[in-house]
Amino acid sequence: MRAVNVRVEAKDTVQTYENFRGLLGAFRRACIRAGISKDCKRHQEYESPGRKRRRKKREAEIARLKDKLRINLPRKDPMDLV
């Protein structure tokens, strides 16, 4: 399992986070952004080398398709809306 540092600063806890729930929510969101929960779920059980290879291949294919969509989609020009 990889080591990940998650940091939530609570300088002005009274102003920024009204209560403990707000601070806990900020920590949870920081963990999600860092990908900790996804990594923990993946390491819950042993993943064989073949399964890992297929998963990586599938993830690469998804990333390629997303990049292809980003390139092909025209960007909306703000001046067209006026």
C-alpha cells in the first residue's frame, strides 16, 4: 500500500468549520481526493498479476477514450452566447 499524506488545516476552526462535522467532512473529502478509499478497497484482497494487468489495461483504455473525447469536443466560446 502506498503512503499518502492528507492534510486538512484547521487554523480558524470556528469561522471555517462551524463544528466537528464540518472538519470531519473536510477530512473525508481530502481523503477521497487523494484516492485513499479507492486504494484501500483495492488492497482488501489479493490481486493476482493477471487481474492486475487486465485492470491496468482497462484503466488505460478508459483514460484514452476520455482524452479522445476531450480533443474532439469543441469548446464553447463565451462570445457566442452574447
